[in-house]
Amino acid sequence: MDAKQIAVHERWMHEALQEARDAGDAHDVPVGAVVVRDGEVIGRGQNLVERRHDPTAHAEICAIREATESVGYQRLTGAQLYVTLEPCAMCAGAIVLSRIQSLIIGASDPKTGACGTIMNLVQHERLNHSVDVVTGILVADCSLILTQFFRAKRRAGKLSS
């Protein structure tokens, strides 16, 4: 990957990080995502699980929903999804079903990462769509926001399972 590609990925990952910060400010786990197509954000999402009391309200799902509403179609062919934390199996499935072209990940997730860490659903050979994956974009920033959030929760004694 050349310097120009890295700069583009970092630009959009900063957008996803802002979504993550907003989620954290609202007391949700700080994960953010943006869907980009043709150099334009067509969907934004942040973790809304706590606020909506909905285990499916992950940042990726919210961003994909907004993007499909924006384009008026369930397929996001040619789109890139930038997400601050590696998607789980549910989100990986949605990424494949929406036909997103590329997934750009900030931090890996050693507990539930389904895009290369504990499994790789987005590139599984038996599925009818494979997603290009780029990892480690602004990894330090993406990891730090999560570390700080959970450290503060533990200090406050408000970490739930």
C-alpha cells in the first residue's frame, strides 16, 4: 500500500473514530464505522447497544443500514467500510450480505474478531462474496479509545457483562 492509499484510509478512519468518540461520550462502547463510496460518506454508525437496549445495534450494522437507505438498495457494491474495531460474526455476515467491497479495520478484536483474528467470515471460501480486508489503520488511536473507556468503567465500578 502506498502513502496516498494510507492517507485516504486514515482520513476515513478519523471519521469512524469520531463516531466512536460520540458513542463513548454517550456511555456506549466506543466503536465507530463509516461507509464510503466514490469518495463520499454514505453511511455512519456508532455503537448504540446500550442506548437502544439492542444487541444488534453495532456500529457496522448502523452504518450499513444508513448506507443502504441512502442509496435505496441493499447492495453496497464498490463501497468501503471503515471500522475502528474488527467486526464480530454478526457484523461480518452483514458485510458479506451487503456486498461491501473493502473492509478497513483499525484495531483487531482478540475476543470476537470474525475478520481474521479468531475466524474470517468475510473471506470464507464457501460464501458467494469475498471482501478485501485492510488492517491496522490508526490502530493505536482505535485501541486507545477502547482502553481508556474500559479503564474508566472499571474505576467507576460500572463494567457489566
